[in-house]
Amino acid sequence: MTAEFRFKIVMLGDGAVGKTAMTTRFTQNFFDADYKRTIGADFAVKRMDIPDIDSHVTLQCWDLAGQPRFEFVRQGFYRGARGGLLLYDVTRRRTFLNIDRWKEEAFVNIGQEIPIVLVANKIDLVDSRVVNKKDGKAYAKENGFIYVESSALTGENVEEAYVNLCKRMIKKSKADSSK
Ligand code: G3D
Ligand code: MG
């Protein structure tokens, strides 16, 4: 029988790394604009099939709209999240150096066991790339994250990032429920 899962996930990373572009591409504009205005976060839902593990997943993707200063917005943003995509922009080293901060914030608000996919975004900008694959992969490995290189512009590996996260969350969910 096909297993059904529902997960809330959060999009993490500095401004302009491509969180909104990636969410929009993945969910094809399934944004709830009214909700966004209420809480200062974008919110989109996507249902997906993962045939190789016979699962259906309903993903609720949360994306901070701008950089809300208010603590209550951030708390609501993180509450109930089961996984995260942590993005950086391969053309701006600062966004790669800052992933440590986002990781810490996720650990504090969700817990250290949170499945995370590290996403090196904007790989279409080949000529202005400054963070190479080796460094991204090494960081991911050190922290137990999955590593994916993507372009929200061309769509390359966008689906892969979410599918990989889903698989990791399903695995964790099964492990947790058998404890
Ligand atoms: P954010 O939500 O993380 O703040 P956005 O980032 O999704 O708003 O993206 C910031 C800018 O980067 C946008 O450009 C967007 O089009 C661009 N962008 C996002 N992902 C990619 C990508 O993979 N490749 C390229 N080349 N550009 C990308 P604008 O000009 O609209 O501000
Ligand atoms: Mg955004």
C-alpha cells in the first residue's frame, strides 16, 4: 500500500540566494498570498509521488518573505518543520560562509536531528561562480547534509533537492515511529 506523508519544510539562506525562485519553480505558483501578508512568510503546498519508495508526500513549503525582524514570525516559521533546504548562491561567497548561521538557527529552533539538504544554487552562472563543488560537498559531508547543485532559473536539479529531502524525512519519520 502506498504510504502517505505530510511534512512542513522551511527554506533557509541569505537574501537573494533563490529561495523564492526555487519554491515557485517547484510548486508552480501555488502560493497563498493572503497568508503571506498575515505572517510575513510565503507558504506553498505541493503533492508529490516518490514511486521508488511507494510514497505520496504533501509538502508545505515555507519561505520567509524578506527578513522579518520579529521573533514571533520566526517562531511560527519554524514551528512543526520537519526538514529544510539550506541555500547559498555559488556566485557570492558570503552566502556560503553564512550557512553556518542558518544551520545554527535551524538547530536551535527545530533540533539537531533535522534533515537538511544543502543547495548550491545558481549553477547556470558558470562564469561568475566562486564557490566550487568541492567546498560545498565537504561542508555537507561534515554536517551530515545531502548536497545538491541546482539552478532555479533553468530548473536543473530543483525536483531532486526536494525528493532527496523527502526521502530523508520519510526515513527519519519511520525510524522515530519505531522507537
Ligand atoms: P530569495 O527568495 O532567497 O531572497 P529570490 O531569492 O528567489 O528572490 O532570488 C533573488 C534573485 O536571484 C532573483 O533575481 C532571481 O531571479 C535570481 N535567481 C534565483 N535563482 C537563480 C538561479 O538559479 N540562477 C540565476 N541566474 N538567478 C537566480 P532578480 O533579478 O529578480 O532579483
Ligand atoms: Mg524570497
